[in-house]
Amino acid sequence: MKILTASLFLCAGAAAADLVEIVAVDASKSGDTWRFSVTLQHPDTGWDHYSDAWEVLDADGNRLGIRELAHPHVNEQPFTRSQSGIVIPEDMDVVYIRAREKVDGWNETTTEFVLPK
């Protein structure tokens, strides 16, 4: 079984209030599917306001995979959660990661991630 791995670490900068910041992305391929690990930072305050998902998108904005987050991470910042079983077409070189938080919804911006070959 061939396993490919790639990582992306982003510099933390001034983020807009309450937006979920994608701090790092890691991905590895095993067989025909990928496992993504995404590190998020967000000022979670409790059940009413927390980061609640991240997703992997293609260049056209189509969802390839999603990781729902079931609870706030008030005392665990930044935090990393993974999702396996994501199918990425063989001819795709780049995907985009987008995060969501409970109050404001999906971030308008995405993080580009180059897949290893």
C-alpha cells in the first residue's frame, strides 16, 4: 500500500473577530482515499458559539468531504480533528479547506492545499 503525505502550516496572523482560522492542514493517501487532519483556532465560548465543521472542496466549490465538530473546544485551542475516506479524483492537484462556526457560518475564504503526487 502506497501512502503519500503532505502538510501545510500557516502563520497565525490577525484574524477577523470570531472567524475560524485554519492553522495547519495535513493529508495522507492510502489506497483510493485520503485522510485529512485540520488544525483550527477559534475563540469558542461554549455551546452557543464554537467552530463546528471543516470541509474539503474542489476548485469549483464542490464538497469532497466534511468533518462535523460535535462540541465546543473552549479550553483546547488550537485543536486538530481528522476525517478519513475522502475521495479525491486522481487528476486533482489542489484542494481547498474551509471552516465553519456556529454563529457566522462558513468562512468566505478557503485555504489552498497542494496534494502530494
